[in-house]
Amino acid sequence: MASVALLPLPPEKPEQEPQPVRPIIVKKVIVQAAGHHGGAWKVAYADFVTAMMAFFLLLWLLGATTERQKRGLSEYFTPTLVKMREQTAGSNGLLGGSSITDANSYPHAAGQTGSRSLTIPRDATGGPDAATAARQEEVTAMRRRIEERLQANKRLRPLVRQVRVMETPQGIRIDLVDDADFSMFALGTTVLTPSARELMKVIATTIVDDPAKLIVRGHTDSLPWKPGLRINNWSLSSGRAEATRQELLRDGIAERRFVRIEGVADRELLIRDNPADPRNRRISILLLK
């Protein structure tokens, strides 16, 4: 009988715990070829190059055109220059009182001469608009009435040069201007001189029937005051505006027509190159539209 050898069984392995599932991490790397600025500089550079090209093209065109062509282009883009041709012969037709062959008389430093090239728009009715023409006629008529009244008085005749009548965006303005030989007020005061009172009477007579509202504005030069004085150019200009209003009231101007009096001291100079010029001292009477 054969014998069977029993071999020992291998020891049982302990059960292993399940390993946790590791997360999958995806790393996304973005490479910027031009740094954090990207390509924005290319757009700016392109704009710069375009602007320089346009600038040099403009210089080339200016150098390639004749003076007559430049004048024609200037008049095309600024047609209001035609209205500056005042006191010219002719009617107020398509060219506003001028002929196309008239010499240029525009008040600028270039002093251009020669015939005028003018582009007339299609379907143009011609001439300045009725409102502008009416205002210009009103200014001219008022200036003429004042001059006639002053010329009629031998004593007031020299004061014609002290009165300036002009059109402004707000209305018609009458400036009464001082100079080296004439002053509206006694020096450093709000007291009207005798000649100024007579001049104010002429102005009041001229505008008394006009229904326009009035603004009176006082101006001074820039001469300083003595130290320690309480008065200054602001109070002086305001006081002179009020003195002018009082004088106009005495000469028949209705009180309800005054809407404002102003003192602007030396902040609106007539002679900007010389703030101390006596012509900077003036009274402005504005007839509102």
C-alpha cells in the first residue's frame, strides 16, 4: 500500500483593500507669441501710418495746386465769406451784391486779389436770407440816424467817432468808446461828463421807439487802483453800467425794457494788445433780438 505524503497548504494571503481611483488632471497651456499685449500695437501702428499717409498726401495736394485753385476751394468750404463783402455795388441777387469778376476784398492778412471763383449750388434761390438782410439794414439805418443827429449839433459832431454800431448774435450793439481826448465818465468815478450826457440823449432818442429789450454793460481798462481803496474795476464797471441805465431812464427809455446790467471790468478788452489803452473803457448797449 502506497503512502501519500500530505504537503502543508500555503498560508492564505490577507485580502487587500481597494485602492482609491486617482483623478485625471488635464493641464492646458496657452502660449502667447507676443506677450500680454497681444496684437493691439499693430492696430495702433496701422492707424498711425494711415494718418501719416493722409498728411503727406495733403501736403502734396497743397503743393500741386495753384493759388486760384486754393482760393476756389477756400470759398467753396467757407461760403459765408461772400457776406463779408459789404458796401459793394449791385443788387442782393445770387452773388449777394457782387459780380463774379469783382476783385477779392476779404479782410484777412493774405490780401488775395484777382477774380473770384464761386461754386453756385444747384437750385439756389440766391442772395442772403431775408432775416440777415433785414438785420443788416436795421444796423445801417440805426448808425445813420445816430450820425445824422450828432452831425446836426456842432458841439457833438466830434463824438461821431466815439459811437460804434454793429450786429452781434444777440442783437444790435451800440458801443460808446473812450479815447485819449474823450471820456464818458470822470476819472475813476461813475459820474457822466456833460458831453457824455448829451451823447446819451442822442442814443436814447434813437432807440426810444424800438421795442427791443436792453442789456447795459460797463467796461474798463486794466490800470490798477491805489492800494487800500475799496473800489476796483469790477465795481467801477458795474457802477458805470447802472449810471448809464439811470441816464437812459431820464431820457425817456421805459424801465421795463432793461433786462440786465453788467460790469465786466477789463475782461473783454477792445484793444487786446494794450490792456491800458483808454479805448478799452466803454459802455455797451445791446438791443436784444
